[in-house]
Amino acid sequence: MFAIVAERYQYVVGVDTHAQKHVATIVNSRGVVLASREIRVTGPQMNSFLTWIRKVTDNAEAVLLAIEGTSSYGETLTKLALASGFVVAEVKPPKTKSRGGDGKTDRIDAELAALSVLRLPVSKLIIPRDGTMRKSLRILLTARRGMVMRRTAEKQTLIALLRGCDLGIDARKALTPKQYTEIAKWETGVGDDQEQAIARFEAKRLATGIVESGLVLEQNEIQLAALVRAMAPELLDAPGLGPVTAAQILCSYSHKGRVRSAAAFAALAGTTPIPASSGNVTRHRLNRFGDRALNGAIHTIALSRMQHDDTTKAYVTKRTSQGQSTREIRRSLKRYIARRLYKQLEVYNIGC
């Protein structure tokens, strides 16, 4: 049998985190509340809080901190606690049903955070994600998503403008990078009427933003590639993987030990099959659950391999001859890719 938290740790400190203050409650292994405290989110206050824990628990070594939001509001406290030698686990906010008739306060949430882990097997504790390289990947990916969304909106706005005003550009098809550069170099306000002048100015502004964001995205991809090479040197050599998809896979995988098996990683990616049989038809459909960003990365890899990888194209041809649809083939391929990626990542012993 696996040891549970109440058997391994004498005390559990539940922490409900917020932007300006945290609330903590200490319980013993039997679930008895020993003390509670509110702390401000400042360095001196949090250091004082860790000293307070040692005082209440008589410097016991078997103390577990159960902190909500270890990678958001509780990130600073988590780093201080780990640096001070405490064991930290991440807990999820309590669900409404678990509150019963007690209502909701920060103190209640802190107590529920501590109680929620007491009966968990120690092996099931969620270890906080750590490491500067993984966090750098996450920052770059988040920035990239925002830039791509803005760039797409600017492209759509520019095309709509060119289709509504005759500025000498055929916008019936998608514009080429060369055309964006040409529009960005336009001179405005020279010999045009008011409508033309305003339209040319807006077209130039939008095209300039598109060109500049393209250069920033190229730099972003270079940074992602460098980090991926440092964390998993051979990952980019796999067919269909680029810096962006590889970075997302590393972010979702996080570190060795977070996911227990290849099947679990496939489930995390939302690539496990869901039965969709009826009558004499036996089939499975795509999974709509799991980490959608990870699923999107694997989907991109699958599409790339189906178009450019000879082995994958042969597999698609074989399955098509057996009567499977393109969607069913892609579902099977995505699950295979997820499991293979997990086995490859486990070799690197990534710890960040």
C-alpha cells in the first residue's frame, strides 16, 4: 500500500493565495486546526510567515505546504518556501460542493486546502513546476499567441480596407509578404482627396504593423529554438516538429515525473480515443478534452507528417484502403505521436 500524506507528514499548511495577501492555516495529521494567519505579499512578511510555521510546528521536519496557484499568485511564496527547505505541493481551489454549508472565506479556503491533501497518497501530490527555462518558454509562447492574434486581426482589417477602397492593390486573394512591404513604404497625403488620403494612411499603418510583427515573430521563433535545443537537443530533429510546437510540448510535459506513463501523456494531450459506436458500426472519435494547447501542437505535427513524411503518407494510404476516414486516421496518428514524444522526452530527464 502507498503511504498517504497524513502518515508521512505531521503538519500540513494550507495557503489560499491572492494578489495582495495570503491566508494560511496549519492542521496536524488528524485534521485538527492549530493556527491561522494572514500575510501581506511582501518579502519580509513571507519570511516572517515561514518563521511562524517553524515556531507553531516546533521545527518539525515533516511539514507540507499545500499552496494554491504555485505558478501564479503563490509563485513568490513557493520559491521562498522551497529555498528554505520546505516541501511544497500544489492544490486546486475547492469546489463549491465541498464547502457544504460553511460558505466561503479565505480562512475556510486555506483550511480546505490543507484538509484536501491529508488523505491523498504521497505519490499523487502535485509537485510545483519549477525552472527558469520552462518559464522562459511559457513567456515566449504567451507573447507569441498575442502577437499572432493581433497580426491576424491587422491582416483582416487591411484586406477589408483594400477591398472597400481602390488603392491600386488587388485584394481578392491573400496578400504576399512583398505586397505588405510595398504598402508599408507608401507615401501618404500627396495629391489624394480626403478619402484616399485617410485610406492610404490606414493601409500604410496596418501594413507597417504587420511587417514589424513578422520580424518580432521571427526573433521569437529563434529564441524558442535555442531554448528547445538546450532542454531536449534532438527533439527538433523529429519529423513535423518546429520550435513552436516543440516548445509547447516541453511546457505541457513540464518535468520528468509529472506524467506517469505514455498513455497518461496521451490523455493529457486529449488524444485518447473516445468510443462513438452505434449499431453495426464500431468507431472512435476525436477527444475534446485535455490540454488544448498541447493537442493543437500535436495536431500541427500530424498534419505536417501527413503532407511531407513518407512513412506517414504510406500509413495514411494503407488505412484509407481499409476504409478509414481522414479524421479517423488523424486521430490514430495523433495518439501515436503523443506516446512517441513522451518516450523521447523521458530519455532527456528534463527537470525544469
